[in-house]
Amino acid sequence: MQKIVLATGNQGKVKELANMLQDLNMTVIPQSNFNVTERAETGTTFVENAIIKARHAAKITGLPAIADDSGLAVDYLQGAPGIYSARFAGENANDEDNITKLLAELKDVPAAQRSARFLCVLVFMRHEEDPSPIICQGEWQGIITKARSGEQGFGYDPIFYVEQQQMTSAQLPRDIKNQLSHRGKALQLLKEQLAKQLKILPKAQAQTGSSQC
């Protein structure tokens, strides 16, 4: 069973990604287990930042790495907070700080103009010098509410309203969220590519010896 390091220090992402990857025939280990320090996200896009984080984790651990970079793009704010979603309210901001700032920015904006998208890029690097990392992207459409609802999830989930389900992301059962979310969509694409390119299969298929390739 192959070991892969999960290159994120965000505990919400660690929990969510590890849960969605558990059916693969590999061992996913958070970078915190190796005392990997956070790498500054100096890129100007989600793709650049995900590659930076994956390369850093692969270099320190010597293992293949999966990194996520994701954020919220609000149409009324011309795509902000975007790559700055985690630090929208400042470098030391937490989820509550960021939500409070976003709600303040949209205080008098009507519902028809509160459309937004969650975006996610997942990068898989075989090693730190990998010249052709696997890159997968996912998107999730929603509307920013005027107040928080729900206790599940993390980040902006309590104010991201999903019309299809008539509730916020923070109110969705985990299995439903994993199917609909930007991260779930990106991860499904990544699983397909891992099976195709690296022969990393779901556990059940690996145990029976069957292959999708």
C-alpha cells in the first residue's frame, strides 16, 4: 500500500480529504506527522499555490504528495476573496473573522447579487521534481447568505447556501457534501487519474486484482 503525504495544515481539510481518500489502496498521512512546516503561498493562482505546497511536502518527506488550494469567489466582489480566502480578514484571521468580514462587505447587497463559487485545485506530485504533476479542479455554485446556519464543515460553509439542497454547506450531511462540493468533484477526477496513471485503485478492486486501465 503506497504512502502519500497530505500537504495541508488546515485540520478541516485534513479531515475532509482523508475521509474522501480512504477508499483508495494507499495510506494518506498528514504532513503534520512529519513536522512539515507551512510554506508561504506566494502564487497568484490556486494552481500555483497547490504546486508550491505539494512540492514542499514531497521535498521534506520524500513521499508523493497531494496538496489542495481552494477558496471562495464572490461575483459581486469580482472574485474576492479568491486565493486570499483563508486570510481575508488578515494574516492571523480565523474562520469566524473571515465570515464576519465577508458578511460586512455584502451587508446591503440583495440576494440576486450574492452568487458565489467555491473553487478547488488538487495537485498530486510523485516527487519534488515532478515535471508533470496531476492537476484536477472542481467548482461548486452557491449563494452567500446574510447569516450563519449549520455546525458542520469549516471555512465559509455556514454562509454558503446550496439551492439544490435548500440548506447551507454547513448543514449538509457529510456524504452529500462530498458528492456536491468543489473538493469532492476535484477529488473524484484525481482518483480517476491516479487509477489511470499510477494504478492506485479503490481497495476493493486492488484486493480482487481487477483494473480500470
